Amino acid sequence: MTDSTRLRIAVQKKGRLSDESLKLLKAIGVKLSIRDRLLIAHSTNLPIDLLLVRDDDIPGLVMDGIADLGFIGENELEEKMLERQAANEPAEYQLLKRLEYGGCRLSIAVPNEFDYKGLESFEGKRIATTYPQLLKRYLQENNVNASPVMLTGSVEVAPRAGIADAICDLVSTGATLEANGLYEAIEIFQSKAVLIQKDGALEENKQELVDTLLPRINGVMQAKE
Ligand code: ATP
Ligand code: ZN
């Protein structure tokens, strides 16, 4: 059973944001008992429940008010917000804190043999991506007529498979691009992990808890500097 008096925090279950998010919760004094394969984990010392989900689901859970807080990458957050705005669905949230982990960039990359000469090189091209909204916004802002091709995975093989001329994907070191015969042409979005809260007021006891946790996050981040 879920208890609505407990602060509900959405965290990526498994992936690039999980370890750091859980480490941060631990560092601010939230003790957790996490059992494999369960969607929900309870804090043993504070009225907090964790929802352990795919990162793609976190913005929506917060925007729908199902989770009170969420740890999420700005790339995923912004993509979901644009998608919901386009569909006239609730897309509100409050940004509590920009965090120091999960850094990456969303870039357009092209095959080594692609003759990239600036944005006009993408005119009329197909660009495979998991972030069609962020890509569309960038193309519109820069007056480029290119078509996003939505793929949820294996984006980096799309040019070789003849599905697209270029890709728009997350990059940190560039090793994956290189391994697939691609190079980074242009960065379109920079991202880090953020802590967000649902829109509107929290119940009083939850707000008090958030008010004690936030300064601790600031403390942990300052200690790292
Ligand atoms: P899930 O199964 O939860 O959907 P996923 O495969 O979508 O996982 P991960 O690869 O774990 O996601 O990445 C989660 C987030 O981590 C990204 O959306 C991004 O904000 C951040 N991130 C940081 N560095 C990288 C990187 N090098 N490549 C991809 N994502 C990165
Ligand atoms: Zn995901």
C-alpha cells in the first residue's frame, strides 16, 4: 500500500542516474531499504518512499503529481515537457536544484564521409533521434528543414542501416560515435541531472521535510567543490 502522507520521490531504477541519485539521498541522511525488482522502496528513518522507475517515466510522474519529487536529466525533462505541451497535457513542475552529475550533451553527429559544412548541410536530411522534440525545436530555431526520425534505441547504427543521414544523440566522451564511424557535428543541448517538484503546494508535513532536505543537498554539493 502507498501512504499519501509520505514524500514520494521518483528515481531511475537502473542506469546512469541511479547510483548518484541514491548516493545523494544517502548523503543527506535518507536511509533506504531497497529490494531488487520492486517498484517502491521505503525509507527506514524518514517518511519517504522511492518510486524506482525508468528515467523516461519520471517527468510525467511529477507533472501528473503522482511523485512529489524526481531526480531526472534535463534532456529527458525538457523533451517530455515539449511533448506534453504539444499534446495539451499537464507539463508543469518546479525546479528545486540543478545537480552536479549526469552531465552530457545532445549533439547531431554524421558519418565520417558526410561533408559537414554548417547547419545548411542538414537541409532535406533525415536525422534519427530519441529526442524528436528537442531536435525539432533546434531545427526550427535555426531555420533548417530536416526530418527527425524517431528511434527509441540503436540510434547510432541508423546511418549505416540507411534509415537516416545523421543522428542526434547523447554524447559524453564520443567513444560510441567513433566506434560507429560517426563524428560530432554540432551540440544542440547541454544537460545535467536536476531535482524537480510537482507543481502546486505540498502537504504541510511534506513541505517541512523538503525544507530540511534541500539545505542538506546544498551542503553536500558545496562540500564537493
Ligand atoms: P532507462 O532504462 O531508465 O530508460 P536509459 O537507457 O534511457 O535508461 P541511461 O543511459 O541510464 O538511460 O541515461 C539516463 C540519463 O543519464 C540520460 O537521459 C542523461 O540525462 C544522463 N547521461 C549522462 N551521461 C550520459 C551518456 N554518456 N549517455 C547517455 N546518457 C547520459
Ligand atoms: Zn530512458
